Amino acid sequence: MIQTENLTKRFGDILAVDDLTLELEAGEVFGFLGPNGAGKTTTIRMLTALISPTSGGATVLGWKIGQEDGQIRRRVGILTESPGLYEGLSAERNLAFFARLYEVEDIAQQVERYLRMLGLWDRRAESAGTFSKGMRQKLAIARALLHEPQALFLDEPTSALDPEAAHMVREFIASLKHEGRTIFLCTHNLDEADRLCDRIAVFNTRLLALDTPTALRRQLYERTMVFHLRQVDPRFVERVRSLPFVRTVRSMDDKLLVAVDDPEDNNPTIVRSLVEAGAEIQFVGELRRSLEDIYLKLIKDNEEVGSGNGDRSSG
Amino acid sequence: MDKIWVIMRKEWSEVFKNRFVLFTVAFLPLILVALPLIMLYFTGSSGGDLSGLSGTDMPTRFAELCGGMTESECGQYFLVSQFMLLFMLMPLAIPVTIASYSIVGEKTTHTLEPVLATPVTTLELLAGKALAAAVPGVTVTWIGFVIFEVGAHLIATSPVVLARLTEPLWLLAIFLIGPLLAIASVSVAVMVSSRAHDPRVAEQLSMLVILPLLAVFFGQIAGLFLINEKLIMWMAVALVIIDAGLFAFAIQLFQRETILTRWK
Ligand SMILES: Nc1ncnc2c1ncn2[C@@H]1O[C@H](COP(=O)(O)OP(=O)(O)O)[C@@H](O)[C@H]1O
Ligand SMILES: [Mg+2]
């Protein structure tokens, strides 16, 4: 569907995308998650044949970027970072213009279909300049879909919107899932990636991790067990901390948060030690880590590695 | 071809909503057609009033062109000739204005990226924009010239002066030099627009293309040289070369990657 191989882009001295190798499956919603300046827009621009890579390559829907760009542009849709509408033209004319550039066969019908789908049909004659941010974004999404692209690239579709508009746009993206299009969703919003995506790539110039949202949470991190006690005593903390397999122990209200690698093996020992020390255990659970924790840790580790390298090379 | 036309129509429906653009496209031709007609009217009807001018203000070399004319006819012809040069402001100023607004406008609203993501080729896009700017400039110049000619025939009394106004010199200037100037002006506007953030600034900077024309205008008034058919032909040749260079440079600037990554 979409494959990249060692895709790299430099702008002069700035390395924007470094050695990115990915493979997207047909019909999946693929999250491309990274902070500002991570190189998300640059990646989208390379995959939509807008700019060419410095090295490496990619095939999009079976067409090679840099060689079959016309074919790619015909078949992919893109929601650019800013909606980019002709503010003096009506919603309808905005779409009709792009439909012509995309060589859409049945222009009036497609324009109507997407104006209706996004709830803009009643305001089709009003100029885009009078629209709210949310409506502009919807119009831009309609524009990206007019030519029924097989792959859809969305560059931070909700980041400029207020929560209500963001919610509407997210619902719409979720509804697109059933149509079988492949969706490449760039975002720095974890919640959005978590809710919409089948798989998530965590990316900051380099690919840091790639998996399903659940697996990302589970795989990459030690797991944290929560022991609810009737009362927490410092002795309990000391006792648990002395166990060899325990990574960290924190107490919080009447809970002990214990990080371990293998809860199935380790929990019975922890429970026994606590009981021996006199603790009254009410129940034991697992703290579900938010994707945000994972994400922040990945980004932070990546930056530490980066600055570490810098120190070495300058020393 | 179809897409070029689609782009031109879109440009027009957008850019003519702007009052600065409308002002230039409508007001400039109005003045440049009305003024020479008014002059013809007043100098033609009052007969010999210009005889004083002919000897003193008119460069002596201009008199060479006046074979077979009376002094007053020559003076009238000289005045109107100056306006022919000013007429050439139209194919320069109108395209510059339209192109500046259309390109910088798209830059500031970030509409170029979604357009570049479509299967349109950059050449189609550039052609669409260039023609959308050049065609009104040239059309207005031609229509203005026709109106001027019709008006002159209604107003002017001297058949000798009238005959001069439809000489090849004038026709070459309007129908050959005009379009060539329009191409130069669009190319300059594309270059300036690639760097400018404000359409008005782009327009004003691009207006520098009228400087060479003004130089020719004042050069003729000062009697440095004389505009004749030979000079016009040389100018046309020079313009073809200049246009080719400028347009090639504009195409260089008008590549997808350049527009997205270097047009700031
Ligand atoms: N045209 C450009 N010229 C120079 N540097 C650029 C250009 N575009 C992007 N960059 C740099 O490349 C990096 C990635 O940018 P971008 O792809 O826009 O990130 P994101 O979309 O993830 O915020 C940033 O450091 C940015 O400054
Ligand atoms: Mg971005």
C-alpha cells in the first residue's frame, strides 16, 4: 500500500527525516505521532509527491515517488497543515475548482456529496472566508476526498480547532475508517492517535517505535502494579523496595505503586512480603499507563541519546 | 489546456474582487485613452495654437518625422506620440498588479500547497497564472487603442495626422511590443512574488519594470533618440530575448519543491 525505504530529507544542515522505513497496510489508519518539528509534514510532503527525498525512496499505492508522481497525485488526498481555501470563493466553487484539477468525472455530484457529508450543503454559496475554523477544516477535508483517493494523508487535522470542532472532525475521520481507505494521520495529539489509529509510529526525525496502541503501552514499558492497603507504612515501602526484581516503589495516599517487569511471576512474592510486614491488602490492580507517558519517555530518551551523541562528537 | 483555462477563470473570479486590482485595470486605461483624445480635441479644433510649441519644445529630430505636415500638425502628432509610449504602461502595469495579488495572495492563504498536490503540472499552473495576468493587460491595451483610434477619427481634423496614427509604427507597438512587455512584467512579478509577503509590496516592487519604459519616454522628449519603426523592431528583438531569459528564470522559481520550501 505505502512503503518507505530509508526515506531521508535534509534542508541544508537540518535533518528533517532520517532513514524512515515503514510499511502501511491497505485500509489501516496509521498514526504518525511526533512533537512539533519532528518532520511529520515533511514526510507527508514526500509521500504525496510534493517534495523529493534527499535519499531513500517510497512507493505509494504501487507508484514510485519521484518517478510516477502524477499517478500518485491523482490517487492520494491530502489535508494540508493549514486548510488553504480561496477565501473569496464560495464553498462550492472552492470544491469545483479542485474537482476540475483532479479530473473528477462527475463534478457537481461529487461536490454535492461531500458538501452534504460534511454538513456544509446549506452554506455552499457562502464564501469560505466567512467560515469558522471548524467549517474551513471540514471544507478542506471535503476537498481532500472529492476524487475518492485510495490513500488519505491528514496533517494535524484537529490541532488548530477548539475541542468541539476537533471532536466533530475526529468523529468524521472515524467514520471514514469503514470505507476502506488507507489513512495516514499525522498528529501530536496522543489521545487522537490512540482513539483513531490501528497502529502508531512514534516519530521524532527518526522512527522511535511502531505498534498498535495497546502493544505500545505493554511492550515498551515495565508494568506498574497498584497495591491498595488499609494503611501505608514506610516499613512496607522499605520491604518491597528490598526485593531484587522491583524497579521502583512509590506510595500515594493508601496505595503502593510498584514497577516490575513480570507481574505474573513477581506479584505473589510482593504480596507475601507485604503480609509478612503486617500490611492489610484490600486489592491489587495494574496501573494502565497512558500512551502519553510512553510517548514522552520515548521522545525524552531520544533527545538524551541525541545530545549524548553531540557531546561525544564535540569532545 | 483545459486546466490552464480552469485556473485562469479561478484567478479572475478571485483577483477582480480586489479593489486595488480593479482600480488599476479600469482606471489606468481610462486615463491613458482619454488624455490623448482630449489633447487632440483641443489642439485640433483651435488650429494653429501649437505653432509656438513646434519650434521650441519639440526636439528638432522629431521634425524629421513630420515630412508633409504643417507645423501645427507636426506638433499635434508629437504630443499624441508621447501618449503612445504611455499607452505601453498598460501591458506592464496591469499584469504586474494581477500577478502580484494572485501569487502573493495564494502564498499568504497557503492555497498553493493543495493546488500543487493535485495532478496539475507546474507549467500548467504557471501558464494559468501568467495568462490570467497577461491577457487582461493586453486585451485592455488593444481595446484602449481601438477606442483611441475611433475617437481620434471622430475628433481630429487633419487627415495627415490621422493617417500617421494608423502607421505600422503604432500597430507594431500596440500589437507586438504590448504582449512582449506583458510577458516581461508577469515574469518579474513571479520573481518578486516568490519573496514578498504583501501583495501591495510585490506590486510596487514589480512596478520597477516600468522604469525602462519611462527612460524611453523621457529619452524621446529630451530628443536623445527617435522612436521609429526600425527602433521598434530592435526593441521587439531585445524584448524577445529578455522575455525568454526572465520567463526561464520564473519557471525555475516555479517548481513544486521550490514553492513549498523556499518561498517564504
Ligand atoms: N522548507 C524548509 N526549510 C528548512 N527547514 C525546514 C523546511 N521545512 C521544514 N524544515 C525543518 O524540518 C524539520 C521538520 O519540519 P516539519 O516536517 O514541518 O515538522 P512537523 O510537521 O513534524 O512539525 C523542522 O526542524 C523544520 O524546521
Ligand atoms: Mg507539521
